[in-house]
Amino acid sequence: MRNDKSIPKKVEKLIYQEANSSCAFCGERDVVALEIHHIKARADGGGNEPDNLLLVCSNCHSRITGGDIGIYDVFRIKLKLQRGEVAGGTTKARPVSNVISFQARSNNGIVANNLQIHTTSRGVKIQPPPDTLSSDRDRLNYIKHLIDRYNEFKKREPKAAAFSHAVIYAAIKREFKCDWKLIPLGKFHELASYLQKRIDRTWLGRINKTKGHRNYSSFDEYLLKME
């Protein structure tokens, strides 16, 4: 039987603590990008107990549901987290042929296939590419809100067993030719409109429209709610 219950806040807190508030695979720490993955899918009756939950970023979540990260690796990482052997960011570093070292706390202009940073600072902040969604937190959060809304509606489709988080991310990438966070700010309204139409075309979205119920907030309304 499908599990549609929300994850209790106490359990959610435990999962964040277990992974040190980082994606278990890539180490992403941006709270906006973090999601909780059900190891045994909700559609298959997977519950909300801590043993069935894993903290990941949206990108790695898509890789899991898309099959790029196998179930063996998911179980392996979960077991290591439970043993306290890792604390987020468990992917092994690939060998690099070039090492870039600098002392500054931020970097705005290095592009490389592999980047290894050595610094005496406690942390290094790599700035998001300018003029992209990832450089504007409000717009980034609104698009993530629409993506989550779409996924929420799709989970309630009559054929929910076929649901996958990866579908909408892949669709955005096909439509805009890049990862959603790297879409230019100038295409923000186009992307928002694209997602809103996808939401409206879902089974629940169509029902809401016939009843006169709104499926999502506008960007301005979303900002007011966040204040």
C-alpha cells in the first residue's frame, strides 16, 4: 500500500543530523537543494522510519531515481552513515592532473573538470555563476517550489506507481538545454510559466481548475509568504 504520510519533523531532524546536513553522495550543503529519499519507494509502501530515509540533494535524488546511482550504493552509504563512518560527501575524489591552490575564501572565475582546493581558511565559498538562477535565491526557491508542487501533484496521479523525481528535471533540461539551476535569469519567467503549465495539466491540477482552486502562488505571492 502506498505511503502518503508526511515525514515527522522529529524523524526529518534525525536524518539531517545523521548526514551532517549534507548530501550523502556529493556533500552538497545548500539547504534549498536537500531532499529526503525513501530507499523503499513510497509507491511500494516504503515507510517514514529512519532506516528507510536518506538525505540527498535534488541532483543525486534524480540520479538515484533515474538509476545512475544503484540501490547497492544507496544501501552502502546508508549503512556507513548509521555507523558514523561518514558525515556527508561520501563520493570518492577522482584523480586530478592539475591542482589549483589559493588563499582567498571565494572564487568567481575558475572553470575546471576537477578542482582541488587547499586553503588555511575553515571554508571556501565558490560563488554560483552570475546571471543564473543559482545566483538569485528568491527566484531559485520559487522555481524549486514549482518543481516540488509538480512532483506533489504527480505523486497523486492514478498511475502514481510510475512516478519518478527525475522526470521533471530531465524535462527542464531538454527544454532549456541545461541544468535548472544554471538557466539564465532572463528565462526565469519562461521557466516559471513552463512549470505552471505542467502543474495545470496534471490530473489534480485539472480537477482544481474545474473547482476554481489555484494550483500555485505567483512569484510575488510566494515572496510575501516567505517574509
